[in-house]
Amino acid sequence: MAEYIVKAKPYEFKFDSEKTALIIIDMQRDFCAPGGFGEKLGNDITPTTSIIDPTRKVLEAVREKDMFVVHTREGHRPDLSDCPPSKLRRGKIQGAGIGDMGPMGRILVRGEHGHDIVDELKPLEGEPIIDKPGKGSFYQTDLDLLLANRGITHLIVTGVTTHVCVQSTIREANDRGIECLMLEDCTAAFDPRDQEASIRMINQQGGIFGWTTESKHLFEAFED
Ligand code: TIU
């Protein structure tokens, strides 16, 4: 057992590395690479690409501590039979819909180049990849089981986008009694206002959904 104390908002976050997992949410080319789904929707992808390197450093540090690492990908079966019609319909309104052909294959379809995780954060063998149809990582996946079977009670949360899949996952985890620490510099929204609002929404009211901090404080905790 190794206990760590991280400087965080609204107060310090304590965790046991054996009971804590790093979750890296949807660091897929569709969201983080030029020509992907995110950019096709007209977003500036600078924020999502710029978190790749800080996230890689966290991933390396966490692997060194032998902590559990979980990766997620948002996407659907090629026949889209697991995609709610509402999600399909509203995606199209924005101009680039799920299943449409994009520069990196069909958008958010499993097995396509754009759907996969960026090379810098490639999962190692033994690190589970959760393929999720929704925004939250728990909805219609076996994440709950994987965490419970390993006795995971705490999550260090990174990935994209902060106001969508990251927040949805933190809210789902919080309702399950899992304590979440979100790394502000390893999460990104396309619009900085959404990043700022998300951070405030999570750590307000004594940590209504969890804690937030910067990765440098995690490294400081690892060094103590
Ligand atoms: N992973 C994730 O956040 N999916 C999204 O659809 N995000 C948007 O910001 N659209």
C-alpha cells in the first residue's frame, strides 16, 4: 500500500495507489488530431492536441507506480445499431454525423483510424480499453465491474472533452461512490470557457463531484 496526498481544489486529495486507477477518456484521433470529427465540427483542436504531452507524462508516471490504467473510446458498431437515433439525428445537424465518411474513416465508428487512440497514448497490453456508446464511461460498459473487481475506489481523470465525456464520467463515478481527481492540464474542451466552467462545477460546494488539480501536484505527491 502506498498513500499519496495531492494538493488540489477544494482541498487535498488522498489516495492509495493500489486502489486508484488512471482513466484516459476518448483521446481518439477523431477528437485530438487534425481532420478528425472534432475539427470537422468547426472546433479549434489546439486545446485537445496540447494535452497529449502532459497526459503522456502522467501515464508514464502512473505506469511506473504499477497503478491500474483504463482507456476509453467513444464510438459505435459499423451498422450503428447501438447508436440512439437521437444522437445520430443531432450529430447530423452539426454538419458531420456519426458514421459519415471523414478524412480518417467513418466518424466515431469502431475499427476506423479516427476512432482509435492517438499514438502517443497507445494502451499497453493489459490496460483495458472501454468502448462506450455514450458520453459517460459507465453507461452500457463493464467499467463498473473492472473497477470493483480490482478494488478501485479512486480515479485520476484525464481526457476529452472536459464538459462532455469527462464530466459525464465524473458524475457517474461520483454517484457510485468513487472519488475523482480531475487533472486540469490533462483535460480539454474546445472552448476555454467550457474548461473553466467544468472545473468550477466539479470542485465547488466542497467537491460536489470531486477534486481538480494540475499534474505537477500529482508529480510532487509521487516524489514526497
Ligand atoms: N468524448 C467526448 O467528449 N465526446 C464528444 O462528443 N465531445 C464533444 O465535445 N462533442
